[in-house]
Amino acid sequence: MALDFSGQNLRGRNFKGQDLAGANFSYADIRGVNFSGANLTGANFSHAKAGLQRRWTIFLVFVSCLLSGLSGILWAVNGYYVSLIFDTSSLENQIIGWAVLIVLIAFFFAIIRQGIVAGAVAVALSVTVAVALSVTGAGAFVGFVDLARVLALDVTVAVAGAVAGAGALAVAVALAIAGAVAVALVAVAVAIVLAVALVEDVALVEDVAVAVTVAVAGTLFSIYVSWRAMKGDQKHSLIRNIAIAFAATGGTSFRGADLTNADFTQATLKSTDLRNTILICSSWHQAKMLDRVRPGSTYLQNSQVRQLLVTGQGQDKNFDRQNLRGINLQKANLADASFIGTDLSEANLQDADLSRAKLKQTQLDGTDLIGATLTGAYIEDWGITNTTKLYGVRCEYIFMRLPTKEDPDPLRKPDNKQEVFADGDFADFIKPIFDTLDLYHNQGVDPRAVAIAFKNLAENHPEAELEIVAMEKRGEDKILLRAKTAAGSDKSQLSAEYFDDYNQLKALSQSQQLLLVEKDKRIISLENMVDTALKQPKFYTQGDTNMSDISGINIEGSSNVSGIAGNNSIANLGSISGNVSIALNQLPDATDAEKPGIKELLSQLQDAIIQSTYLSEEDKAEALEQVNSLAEAGKNPQESTKQKTAKTAITMLKGIFTGLPAIASLVEAGNKLLPAIAKLFGLG
């Protein structure tokens, strides 16, 4: 029987490594509790209060005050140096004062634009150059050496002051608003007092005013950086990560625990450690202070994902190429959202609204889509498998690919724009699908009427070059007839005309139908094929090639079904492309947006390959395999074995691209991207 701790005061308790599956912690006070490594599968933490115990909160606020005071001291030192501008007795001091002021201004602007790490590095490099030049010219003017030393010290003090101040304030914000105000006041007070004390001649009003102004400005700047960091500004993520980690010290710890199907509805979760936890289908609806947890590498590290989990509102949001495996988005509003290349395997999407969502190359292995709405979604190369739950999916129509400028046709299914899927038909229909004219018969199939109607359609539209490539039995009395068509054929018109004719023929008596058939062997042959397909649960292609048993969502040799499936000689592009996206997502982002790294270059190459109209399906699959090899090698691009792998992959890609027309966009992309990729691997 599951344990019941509901409403209890459990502060400071130790449940490390225990089996607490299904336990009830609703409304409990779990501040400071250690759940590290525990089995909490299906546990109920709704309305629970996690975080720090009071003594830990007081201690951390005290430490923050000390850091804030240190920041005030360091900014006061900078204020003193700037006040030297008014030292009329020494030209050297005035030069130092002006130089320090210029460096501080550059430091402020660099951090605001690029973040504290990039800004500090940029200013430090400039000062290093100044030091080198000063040392070189020391014989001519010894004062330059002193200036360089002061500038180097100033940058060090400025960086330390900014980090200490911003970190202290960020920790205080993570703990409590009142604490943040107290810490900020400490920093300002210390800065003012020490700035006045450092000025040698307090009678000089200008010196004191400048010193105090710089000290207070630096402190306020630290406050600004901490505010931006806690708002989720990626430029200041270092400060935020440090603050969250510090604030979680002594708080509730779920580190390494199994929280599969755990419920945190309306729980308070500040100062909580969730590193290395298993969060499959955990519920976070209306959870409080989820942005103050220590997420580690879980999907909770993304601020947009956290907001989605708390509110259930993700309409028109971009979640491309995110690792959201196991996320719980039950009943979420995801209309018009983009999940291109995203891993949603094992996710709970029950009753979610995915209307018009972009699911291109989305991985859905083991995903629960029961009751979800998929009307108008784009499912190009999506990765559903035999474990994907599609029962009860609500879908009136679907689009087989994202439209592009080169090919604006999204391939609507059903082809007839006036037709929609009946309730429950989508799950049957979506089993391995082709880029074809799909004639889906959902009740009382008449094989003879099918044969006559298709023969009439082919004769009335010779330009469509209709050719039956597959027949599938769906359910007890449903069948899907697939026909290959010429490029540019109006599938909507063909589908509408076919079913108009079919329904009229179906209404005729058997004798009337026989008069139409007479001795036409083509009709008799097709009628026999349809009749056979209805009696045997098999999947046929042109030439009666047996492909697989269709009692489940399976294709020969693989359980993965992706978007526009081809025949059994063509690799599964959706699965391959999805694997590439996952591998790319594991690579670090480029530090400079204007200088794309391996991740960005390979993403561009992946898109170019997929969108190419000149490569065959087999060549696309081979090319994507090589991109995947480059992505794996990109994790350690300077390692000799990885460089060899990269060199081989690049050579293979060049071979695949050879022979394509010069005007092909893929050729242009290859000529641009492959040398840049080779250079990043040290092969250029």
C-alpha cells in the first residue's frame, strides 16, 4: 500500500534511495527534504511546499550580504581611480583616471550587449594589448607601465565587482524579494562609505562626488545584471545559473530520483534540486516558482518550456529541435506551434490541441496522442512507430509536408479539399502513406464499382498517368487505393471525380454493372485485386509484391513510419533526419551569432539536403547519414579519429553532390558549407 504523508511537516527528513512509488505528499511541507535517488514513480506532490528551511535561508541571505558588501568595496575602488581625474598635481594620475573611466564605460556597454563573460573577455583582451604596448615602450615613458598595471587591476576589480554584486543580488532574488532589497542596500551603503574614505582629500567636493557616483553606478549596474539574469536573459545565464545553484544549497533535493508520472500540480518549488532526475510524464500544471529550480540538463532548463508546462499555453510558440522526451503536455494548447526536429518520444500529448502544428521530423516513438487534435498539422517525415498511440485522434485533414517557395503544395490529405476524415479514420489512414492519390473507401466497399470508376478516371485523364501502386485493407470493410500520378496533377479534382463516379456505380444493380464491364479484362483484373485485398489483411504494391502485415503500424524490417513512406528499398528519411536533429541538438551553439559553428552549418546542410528536388530518396538517406556522422564527430572536432570520420563524410557528400545540375541549390549550399565545416574540423 502506498504511503500517505499528505499535509505533514516533513522538513529536513531524509528519504534518500527509498522506494516511495505512489506515495502521497500532497499539501506536505517538504522544505529541506532529501529525496536523492528515491523511486517516486507516480508520487503526488500537488500543493506541496519545497525549498529551504528557515535557517538555511538566513545563512544564504547573510552570505549574499557579504558578497554584496564585497561588490560595494570593489566598485568604491573603481570610484577612487576615476576621481584621480581631478588631481591637478599629477598629470599621470589624471591620465590614469581618464583611462579607467573609458575602460569602465566600455566594460558596461560590452556586458549589456554581450553578457558578463563575453564582455569581460573583450575588455580584458584590449587591456592586455595595452599592457603589451606599454611594456614595449617602457623605456620611453615609464608611466605607461603604471597605467597598464592600473587598467589591468581595474578590469579585474570591475569584473569581480560585477560578478559578486550581480551574483549576490540574483541569489537574494531567488530566495525572497525582501532579501534582495536588503542586499542591494548593503552594496550601495558600503560603496558610498568606502568611496568617501578612499578619497585622500575629502575637502575636494569633485573628488568625493565622482568617487561616490562611480561606486553607486557600479552597484546599480550589478543590480541591473542580476535583474536581467533572473528574467532569463541568455547573455547573463552564468549569473543566473550560479545564483540558482547557490540558492538551492540545503533545499529540497530530488537529485537522481525517478519522478515518472509524479504530480507537482500547484506545488511551490523554489530552491529545489532536480538534476539527473527522470521526468517522464511528470505534471507541472500551475506549479509555483518553477523558474527557481536547479534543472540540470532536463527539459526544465528552457524558460519557454517551463512556461508551457505551468500554463499549458504554447500556441504559436517555437520549440524546434528541443529534447522534450517524456514531457507531459496533456490538454495543452499547441495550435500553430512548431516542433521541427523535436524529440517528443514517450511524451504525453493526450487531448492536446496540435491544430496546424509543424511536426516535420518530430520523433514520436512511444508518444501518447490519444484524443489529440491534429487537424491541419504538417507531418512531413514525422517519426511515428508501432508504439505511437493514435487512438481517438481528432483530425479532419492533414498536410504531408511544409510548403516552400519552390514547392508550395503542402499535399493535403484527403486529396479532395471538400472531404474530411470521419471520426476514427485518421489512425487507420496514416499507416504507411505515400505521395500519391489516395482513394480511401470507409464503408461497404464494392470491388466492381472501384474497378470501373478507376478505369473511367484513367481514361478521362490520360495526362495524370494514373498507376496503382498499392492497396491496403483498413479495418473490416475499409480499403485504401493508392495511385501514382504525374507531377502537377490536381489530386483534389481527381479524387472528387472518382468518388462521384464510384458512388453512382455503387448504386447500380449487379446486372447493370455487368453491362458496363462486359469483357474488359482490365476491370475484371482490378476487381479481383480489390476483392482479394478485402479478404486478406495484406499490403500490396504494384506487381502484387507483399510488403508487410498491416495489422499494426509496421513496415518490413522496421517499426518506424515517417511521413511519406516509400517502398521497402528506400531508407526511412524521417527516422534518419530525426536522428540527425537529435545529434545536432547535443552540439553547443555558436558563441558568436555572426560566425556559425558546426551545429549551425550542419543544420543548414541538413535542410538543403531534405529540400533538394534533384536527389533521389536513396541519395538523400545516404547524405543524411553522412551529416549524422559529422554531427557525432563534432562533439570532439579536434580529436584525430573524429577528424578522419569527418574527412570521410565530407568526401562522401561531395561524391553524392557530383553530377547534380550547377543550378541546384544543394550544389551551391555544398560549395559554401562543406569547406567551412572542414575548416572547423581542422581539415581546411
